[in-house]
Amino acid sequence: MFIPNSFEITDIGVLHDLIRTNSFGILVGTHDNAPYASHIPFVLDPDKGPNGTLTAHVARNNPHAGMFDEQQELLAIFQGPHGYVSPRWYNPGNAVPTWNYAVVHAYGQPRAVTDPKEVRRQQELLVHAYEGAEGWSMNGQPEDYIEGMLRGITAFEMPITRIEGKFKLSQNRSVADRESVIAALDASGSPWDHALADIMRKYAF
């Protein structure tokens, strides 16, 4: 990913926070000599490995399932808030339209998880991450049904060997321009624009 210095984020805590809050990512590999992508939810363990470890799963018949051999480097992409920025929002002067966004790229060589107990534990963590303590759980469900569903997936874990963050948030503009962009985003009716304004407030100054 091309990252100009003014847009580069290296703080691992900030990068992990974006992954946690935007955990439905894109897993990218190569299949039949062409790029291949799967859209899947991830769970991040920030304390496992120097850059953290991602866990997730795909359907057993997904071609990605054959790539979890600890030999191939795969890429997981996590997209944060993003939105259009009009040159009308800047102070007078030369400007063109642009797009502000925050994104994290995490690289690693994933391995398949084959121990049924570990596969189940991973899925329980995934469910808990989205359901919360009082939500739906696999406990109390028909055991043969749950076991059948678990046999239909390939779980994996991917220690993050390299992680990149690009937060393009008008840092190359003046403080007055950044404040003006935030005000315009706040005035928008789009929740995405409001989220982009919030992340600009945190990281664009």
C-alpha cells in the first residue's frame, strides 16, 4: 500500500483499535494465479505475537481453505470510516476533490485449526464478540446441529507478521482546512460522514 509519510500510522494500539471496531474484513490471497478475496469477520488477539493474531473461518469448500498452510502470505484489509471531501470545504485557494479514509493492512501466513475443541472455542469467541454476555450462544443448542455446522467450516489463525496503517485525513492541509472539513462532515446527514469527522478529530491534528 502506498503510504505518504503524513498519512502513515505506526501506533499498534491505534491499528488494533481500527481492526476491532471494523472487524468485518477482506481476506486476500491467490487462487489459480489470480487474486481471490473473502469477506469475513475476524477476532483479534492483540497479545498473541508481536503484532497480534487474527482468527476467523471460511466455508470448508471456499478455495481460501486450501491456503492455510503456513506457506502463503495472505492479506487482511480492514476499512474504517471514509468519505468524499469537497474543495468547497477548504479556505480559498487551489484544491481538488479528494477522499478521506482510514485503513489497516495486516499480513501473515495463516494456519488451519484442526482440533475440534479449538475450532469450537474460536467460534464461541466470535459469537461472544458480537452477541455479548447475554446474547445467543452455542450452549443449549442441539449438539448434533452445532457439530455439523462446525464440520462445515475451516477455521484458521493468522499471526500478523506485518501491519500497515494509512489514515488519510487531510493532514496535508492547514489546520483551518481540517477544521472546515470536520464541520462540513458534521453537518452531513450521513452516519459515515459523522464517523469520519470523529476519526479526524482524533488523528488529524
